[in-house]
Amino acid sequence: MEEEHLTKFDLGDLEQHLVETDDFTIFNQDDLPMGGFQVMEDIRRKGKLCDVTLKVEDQCFTAHRIVLAAVIPYFNAMFTHDMAESKQMEITMQGIEPSALESLINFAYSGKVKIDSSNVQSLLVGASFLQLAKVREACADFLKHRLYPNNVLGIRAFADTLACWSLVEACNRYLQKHFVDVSMSEEFLNLPLPEVRDIISRDELNVQSEENVFEAIMSWTKRDLDQRSDSLPELLTKVRMPLLTPQYLTDRVGTENLIRSSHECRDLLDEAKDYHLMPERRPLLQSFRTRPRCCNDIVGLIYAVGGLTKSGDSLSTVEVYDPIVGRWQMAESMSMLRSRVGVVVMKKKLYAIGGYDGIDRLATVEVFDPASKCWSKVCPMNCKRSAVGAAVLNDQLYVCGGYDGVASLNTVECYHSDTNKWMMVASMTKHRSAAGVVAFDGHVYAIGGHDGLSIFDSVERYDPTTGQWTPVTPMLSKRCRLGAATLNGKLYVCGGYDGSTFLRTVEVYDPITSKWSFIAAMNVTRSRVALVANMGRLYAIGGYDGVSNLSTVEVYNPELDQWEFITSMCAHEGGVGVGVIPLP
């Protein structure tokens, strides 16, 4: 029969392009879309089948409407809607440079664009105009890696005009981290008053001393004395003068003619001197001017303190993580076993507060000095506390709630390192054990926790100037044994336990809108997790996943909204207290 004479084919290569069912076959040529665009680009360069000319200034570029509409949102809207330009053969463009338009037309055909120092600004403007989000993002990333003290303010202003907020934020973080160098640049000295005021008001400025901020505003003022001298009192209110040394206040600030000739400036100087002369009145003199600045992008060593073994025993062990080398190593152990311990860093020293030693809840406190690498005991708290929250505000250590072995607590204590004494302050409105406690926006926040019967989504905050606790917008989820930290002017909480489920969800609170929102969840569930900010990232350390204690660590990148695992702890299995000591 004829069928016996048919040639046999090897279908191996063909089969990979076929999708077969009993009724039909679909052939798929993967390289067709890109190959088709390459052919259209060749046709365009030969000047064939082009149906639109784009004119900018004195230059013209021909193209195919269908290609422009397929790739560039601006032209898609123009050509597919009943706009006058949809029928015009020649379209005059405004607001984009000829070279940028040419590059972005080529991008529509090839999917590639060259970005360099000579064209990045015009490309960013063009990509913003044409609504090419990914090209715009690539231009922003190019500039983020080329920020310097002498250009960051100019790039920030440029990004702001284009509403390129990721680049604005990168510039803000850079100028905060490198404020001293930026403040000596021509761009800074030529800034208008509102921008100078905004910059020097930031908590996140990386300065060794408020001297750097004072000298910056004096240099700015003296650049144009006739026009700017009247602004000095306003700027001086943003300098944290009480944090200057008495010697500097007397020898430098007090002898400055511009200060001496201004009644308002002299009042601010007197306020700072009173802060030093009357330490017993410092609690009454608290304001943002007495609050130390803290730059989140500064490299710090992360200390994991106490915690639990895999079998649940309390530890005195301490280990430290260096984010530069990405390695944990052992540090000097505490004098006592402590799990569920409160940990803070104050004046570059690490405090371990209360906790549980396997037998009893603790009131004892010990402090680690990284210079001497030694732990020493300080005055114990008035109450025994495990599962305690702790935070530092205005160089004072606050401990909130916890568990004393009998009941959850609502009491709050405040420690002054100068006097080595604890004093009771106003109690919280709720009894909170295993709550998240952070210093944020000039207040102490107590977040979630439980009272032995109920787990809370509620949040309250303490104002040291009024001595009162007031409610704040509750979280979206109830949580105890959560992690809490602040980063870039926002408050984050992660993990915990809601009474039925161990959590891996993460929420962020924006004080401007007073709203919580969910962000990317952690990779694993973590109750009894420690959360800390370092180098512009959040570190979620240890915890309990419902089955076992954890030694794993993951880090959150707020720019990518993404968590990734890093090196696990070597000596701990969860339940640690964590603090960050900035490197010198």
C-alpha cells in the first residue's frame, strides 16, 4: 500500500514546540515575538512601512504606530483612543530631548537602552514622560549608585520634580548617612531655608555630635548673612543644643556674635545650659532637642543575648553578628542565665534586663561594655520581669510590663544611668506580657502582648513630657511574642502568636497616616522572635515555629519588600534578646 512508502521523520525537535490533545495541536515558536520586532526594526531603518513621524525640536524620527503602541504606554493611549494625534502622520513632541526620544524608540524595537552619565537625566525625563516604568527604574538605579556629597542634593531635587520617590528616598538616606560631608558642599550652602530646616530636623542624621549640625547651620547662614541671619533662631531650634558639651556651649556657641545678638538664640543657649546645670530637672526638660539622633544606615554589630537551647533551657550565652563579613561568633557570656530577656543599647552599651533563669523571674540587670568586653551588674529593677519589653528614649531606659511569675504586669520603670536608679512611671492601660516595646517618634510604644487571658492587637504610647499613656491605632492582627523595630520613620512588627496560629506576617505603621498595612511575610513562622534594624534593613532573629526553637535569621529589604535568609546563629535556638551597637 502507499502508506508503506511514507518517509519516517524524527519528531524529537518538533515535539518540543507542539502541545497536543486528542482534537488539536498548537505549535509554539518561542523566538517569534523578539524575531518579529527585530525584523520590524530592520524595516524601520530602511524607511519602509513607517506610518508616523515624531518631531522634537528640529529632528524627526519615523516609526510604526503598532510597535510604539505595543511597548510605550504613552503612545498606546494616544493611538488607541480618539485623540487628534491618532490620525496625524507627523506628531510634534514636547518635554523630551531628541536624543532621549530616539533611544526610547529604539528601545521599543529592541528592548535595550544604553544608560550612562551623559544621558541618564534625559532618559529619566523621557521614560517618565512616556510612562516606561522599567526604564525609569533602571535610570533611577543607575543614579543611586552614583551619589556623592557634591551631587546628592541636586539629584534629589531632580528626582522630586519627576515624582521618582525611590530615588528621592535613596538620596535622603545618603545625605543622612553622609551629612557632615554633604553640609560642606556648595549644593547645601545654596539650599533654600525650608530644605535646610527639613534636613537638620531629621532623627536619622549620622553625626558624631550636634557640633556638626551647629557648624552646618552657621556655615549656611554666613554664606549670605544679609538674607539669612534672621533665619538663624528658627534653625537653631532644630539643633539639639542640650546634647552639646558644656565646654562647647560656653567656648563656641556662647562666643558666636550671631548668637549673642539674638534674644531667641540666647534663650535656646540658656535652655541647653540649664539641662547640664540641673540634672534633677531633666525629666521636665525633655523634648526632641534632648533626643539623640540615630542613623539607621550605620553599620552595627548585632548581639544575640541569652535565650534558649533546643531543649528549652535558659542560656547565659552571647554571640555577635558582623553584617560586613556575614558571620556570627561568640562574645563574653553574661553572669546569669536569662531567657525571655529584655535587651537594649544605651550610650553604646548593651543592657540585659530581667528574664527567666529556669527557676525564677529576675529583677537583675547587667550591662556589657564593648570597649572592655566585660559585663557588670547595675541597680536591679523594682519588680521581677520576664517576657519584658524595653526601649531607650532620651538616654533613659524604659521597661514595660512582662510577667513576674504570678501575673502579667502593667507597671513601667525608668532607669537613669547617671544616677544608677530605677523609678516607677505611669503604668500602661493594659497588663502586657510578651509585648513589643520600641522608642518611636518621641514616645515609648507598647504593642500587642497578652494579659494571661487575652491576646491584644491594641497599641498604646507613653509621652515622657506629660507622663501619660494614650491609645494608638491597633494592629491588623492580634499578636503576643512579636518582634518590633523602627526603620526609616516607620514602625514594624513581625511574627508572634495570635492564640491559635504561629505567625509569619509583618505589619508596618506609618505615623503620618496613623495606619497599619501588611508587607511581605517572613519565610517562616516565628513566635518569640527578635526584630532589629541595622544598615537600613530589618533582621528577624530566632523564635519558635510551633514545633521547635529556631536559630535561623532572615533580613528584610524595604526597597524590594523581600525577606531572605542569612547565616544562622551558632549557639542559640530562639528566645534571644537582641541589640545593635554601632561600630566606632
